[in-house]
Amino acid sequence: MKLYKIATVQYVNASVEDCWDFFSSPKNLQTITLDNMNFTIKDFDDKRMYHGQIITYTLRPLLGIKISWVTEITACKENEYFIDIQRFGPYKLWHHKHFFERTKDGRTKMTDIVHYALPLGILGRFMNTIIVKNKLKTIFDFRHNKIEELFNSKPQPQIVQLNGKQKSF
């Protein structure tokens, strides 16, 4: 089995708590997914992310072919990280880690690390080379741009030191 890895880092002009509030809600997955993928959540318990949560959805990632996907949250620590894995879906393996770190300037460093493998041996490797890795790049680029639009398009207050105390302007 050939294992592939995608790693992204993005700095967000929001607190860790605000980022967690957005990203820990499965409802927001649709917001950061390409419209043409027809992403639809079919079932989840309408709660914030937690260890053991199951989320089911459908999407059409390629040629309009509908795919069902079942994700399980296998680890979760509020305001720090969560890990989702595919239980059922198109990949032989899908393991996605999401990390949230407070920066010294009050922003959030978000790191995503995905390990994935495709079924079908050499055919899967060929499909990764010609289709899958490019599709995943498009998906993660869209997500990056959407997060920029949602969180980083507003000017941040300038923080300065005055008499030993931080002040926002």
C-alpha cells in the first residue's frame, strides 16, 4: 500500500477559541468545500466535535459520481486538535489531523496533516498521479482561500505596548 501525505499550514486572524468554534461544527464543512462537489451532510448528532462522533455525508468529487462517506472523530481536545478518519468511503485509508495553536500575536496557526491511501494497488497509484492528488490540491486550495475570506479579510486591530501594557487600536 502506497501512503501519501498532504500537510498545510495557515495563519488565521482569529483566536484559537473562535477558530475552534467554527471548525468544530460539522455544519461548517459545507462552507469550506467546493460548491461543485455537492457536499451534503446526511447525519450527525448536531453537536460540536467530540471523540467518537460519526458524521455521514455524500459528495460528488469527480465526474458527478455520488459517493457516500462516513467519518469518525477518533481524538479531540477542545481548542487544540481533532482527528478524523474515514470509516467508509473511497479511500483505503484517510487519516486527517487538525491542529490549532495560539501565536504570540494572538492569531491562530492551523495545521492540517492528511495521510491517505487508495485502493486498487498500481491502478490506485496511477489514479493518484493523474487525478486524485490534483483534486485534493484543488480542494485544499479552495479551503485555504475560503478561510482567508472568512477570517483574514477583515483588518486586525494593531496591538502596541504602552507603559508596559498591551493596547489594541
